[in-house]
Amino acid sequence: MMFLVFGVTRDVAKKTALKKCTLVEGFGKNMIQLTQEQYEKKVDDLTQNLYKSMKPVKLSYSLSSPTRAKEFLKLVQQQVECRDLTIRYRKPTGKFNPKTKKPMMAMTVYKGEIL
């Protein structure tokens, strides 16, 4: 069984904001080139909004045990500003994919025991 750490960090929000922000505003003849200060302010504002509103995303690779996941979780808390940190694992739903005939899995929050 593999465990993953999910959550939202300021770094993840900033990476997403950098992908969404551009150095220009407007379209066609109304296009305006932003200065570096305007661009940085735009990125900071979007980072703040994303940090507050993002759904938790996967922060770690597959970890072999819950203790390793807890260690990773503690490291993340010490290193960066973060929220909604959880440890999750893949749990079979009991259903099968009709095309592949493989069991369907769901990410379940780890609460200290695996059912």
C-alpha cells in the first residue's frame, strides 16, 4: 500500500499563478505591456487568491508507510506556509471498470488505520 501527502502550499499556488499570468493585458490594439512591478503584483495577488481557494493537490511521491508520510508532512510544515495537509491512500471501491475489468480505486484519508 502506498501513501501520499495532499495539501496546499504557497509554492504550489505561486507556480500555478506564474502559469496563468502573462506580461500583457488586453487584446489586439488594446494590448498593453506590463512593467515588472505590475507583473509581480499581478502574480502576488493571484497567488494569494489561489492559496485561499485551491483544492488540495498531491505534494509527495508514493511513500511506503504512514510513518514516512508523517515525516514528510512535518517537513512540509516546517519548510513552507501550508494548509489542509492530509495523508491519503488508494482504497478499492468494490466496483470494476467495465472496459478494463480492473478494480476502481479512490483516494481515502488515512486516519490511523486501514480498513
